[in-house]
Amino acid sequence: MEDSITLCPLLARNLEIFRDRLGAPTNADVIVRRFRSGAFESAVLAIDGMIDAREIDENILKPCMDLPDTAGESVPPAERVEFLMAHAVSILPMKMKENVDEILADALSGQSVLLSEGCAVACVMDTRGFEKRSVGRPEAEQVVLGPHESFNESIRTNITLLRRIVQREELITEFVTAGGKMKTRCALLYLRGTADEAMVSRIRGRIESCDYDFALTTGEIEQLVEEHPLSIIPQCVRTERPDRAASFLAEGQVVVLTDGSPAALGAPATLWHQLHTPDDASMRWQYGTFLRLVRLLGVLIHVFLPGAYLAVLRFHPELLSPMLLTSVYETSSRVPIPVYLEALLMTLAFDLINEAGLRAPGAMGNALGIVSGLILGQSAVSADIVSPLLLIVVAASGLGGFCVPGYALSIGLKLVQLLFLTAGAMGGLYAMCLLLLCFSCAMCMLSSIGSPLTAPVTPHRSANPDILLRLPLRFQKARAFFAKHRA
């Protein structure tokens, strides 16, 4: 690893280092403005398009250039930048730095750098002014009741959205960087005194120890934080809603924001966090409980129904009535492919239609999904490629998949569905029960930042009655089991 370079007292030498590192003057985005600031010379370094030029002109250049020619004559050269910050510059967010790598990273993120002759320290000022998307409506986590705001790609805006909800002095924001050559700025938010310090330190260490060339998105940061990379089930919960991220903070979790990603990570997380939605807390407890039961039923249908259909048809036909069994065998006798391959192809075709509808632009995606489903389903039955009952099973299973709240979890459950489909075709209900046992044991072994993924059910932890059933708020006064101090 190369030794870090620090600034020197010579302004020309410092500017030469920055020009060489940034590729100027070939790199037309690099702006270097030298000017006279009282009795000595100074310079501003910035990246065009990432800054607010008007703020630099009015709050840095003009005040410094308007100083009298004798201003700063008696100031020691090493304190000239501090003199300008105290008597001329009127920008609030600022930081004194001398490490060249850190200063370059700040400049590339849209901040301005102020240097002076004879001073080996630079002042980094927050003058970001790049274009960003305004706060919009959530796309993946739409609700009927509750707020309709979502995060955007600006990490500063996302922090503001959270602070507007969590107006507490204990809310701490820490900035860390991830990646090797291409740095990505992340923010860790947590409630001091509520979140466990060891948990915060563990998350911070995993992000800062990233030695990959770059980790640009929330998904890549999630892979740095998680403990079991081979697990099918996510170990962090991702959300695009500030209100849900605020609820994570209240429970003692750490919220991780990534610059450039319109989503937040909540860690540690449990399996139950993956199955909850913001609507559950925005309505009366009876309604929220009912919707959770419906959601759980949809998940069970999505995962087990295709495998159970093959298991019953191939190994346990006595479970069906003679009339239904006769109808199934009659339609299946005209299908030229094995029932397992038939079910596998239809399941993959349903996923293909879903993915095509998701990627197609705008309203075309909805039309594509509906038309493709109708045409493929009707044509496949008419051509005796699939049996009608199997088509109903696959459609019901796919409909249950839409009940899964998180997109990442829905993809993981699709893989689990294929495993149970294969188990049902190879060994019937007995093989499915054995696979369920193995899968349950594996789930109980997983953890998220040191916290069991299946807690507080197993291992048992005292918790609010808000796991599957959601009781009234008067009974929900305890913090989550992974919080530092429990109420």
C-alpha cells in the first residue's frame, strides 16, 4: 500500500499535485481558480458540474478578493487558510484537511477546496450543487395508508428525510467510505444509547475494510455487511421509505445509506422484518393482523403448492378424490412431456413473463404481462402442452409470490420454490418434509450482525407482540431484543 501524500507549504506544488492526479488540463471538468486574498495568494479547486458556482462566487471568491491588500500580513503562513475562514469565507460546512487522497475524494464528491500560499492545510467546503431527482413516491413499497415519500439518490436529502421524522438529539450520523480505487460514501445512522455500540462498530468495520475496486450500490454494501453470503434469504432489510427506516432506528437497528442509491439498509434484521409492510402499522391492529395472515398464506402457496401438486400426483394419488384424479389423468395423458418438466417450464415461463413486464417501459409492461399470460396459457392448454390444472396451480403460486413484500426476498423464495418442486417430484411429500426440516435448521443457524435471523421465535427472546399477530399499541412498549437498553 502506498504512503499517503500530504500538502506542502508551496501553493504551486500543491496545485501541480492535484492537476496531475486529476489529469488537468486534459480533464476539462477540473476548475482551478487562483486569486489574491489580502497579502497572500490563494486558490480554489473544484469539479465543474458537481458544485454550486454561485455559492463559490458569492461566499468564497468575492469575500476573499475584497480583502485589503494588507489583510493577513501579520498572520503566520501556516494559519492563512484559517484566517480566510474566520474573516472572509461565509460557508458553514467546512473541514480542515492535509491528506491529498482525502481532499481529492471530497473534491470528486462535489466539495470545494481552498488553499493558500505557505499553508500546508486545505479547507474543504460543502458546495455541492449537482442536479438530483426530487423526492417522489415509492415504487416497490406502495401503501394505501401512510406517507408517500421515498428516498432519492442524494445521501444528504435522504438524511434530511430521516431527521425530519426522528427529531431526537440521540440520532447520530457517521460518514464512512467503501471501495478501493472508486470510493463510495455511506452514512451510518443510529440512536445513541439505543443501538448497541458493538453492532455499530461491526457494521462500520465491514464497510471500511472493503478492498474491492468499487462498491457503488446499496446491494453491494449489503453484501459487505452480511455474514452468510451463500444464504438464499437476505440478512438485511432494504427499504425505500423514510418512515420505515425511522422505525428501524427506533428499534435499535442501524440504517445504512449509500450515496447514489435510493434505498436504505436496516441491520440487524430478522425474518419477520422481511414479511412486514408499512401498512401494518398504519391501520388498526385487527386489519394489520388479517393482512399479515393473508400475506403468509400467499407465501406458503407460492413456495409449496407446485411441489405439493407433483408429490400428490406422482406418489400420493389416494389424497385426491376419484373424480378429480380421473380428470387430471385424462388431461395429463394428452401432454407429451413428463409432469415435472411440464411444471418446471410453466414456472419458468411465469417468471419470464414477470421479468419481461418489469423491465418493459411504462404502461407497456402491464400490457405485456397480461397479454403474454393469456396468450401463452390459452395456447399451451389448447395445444396439449400443459394440463389445465397445472396451469391453475402455477398461476396461484405466482399470485402468492406477489404477496411477498420485499423484492430481494421474493427472488430468494423463487429459488426455494424450485427446490421444493424438485423434492416433490423426486420423493413426494416425504422428501418435501425432509427438505423443509433441513431448510428450517439452516434458517435457525443464520444470523444478521450477530443476531439470530429467526429470533424472537427461535431462539426465544422477549419482544413486542408484533411478529405474526399485531396486538394493540398499548402492549408494544419494549424495544427490539438487539437494542442496547430495553424498555
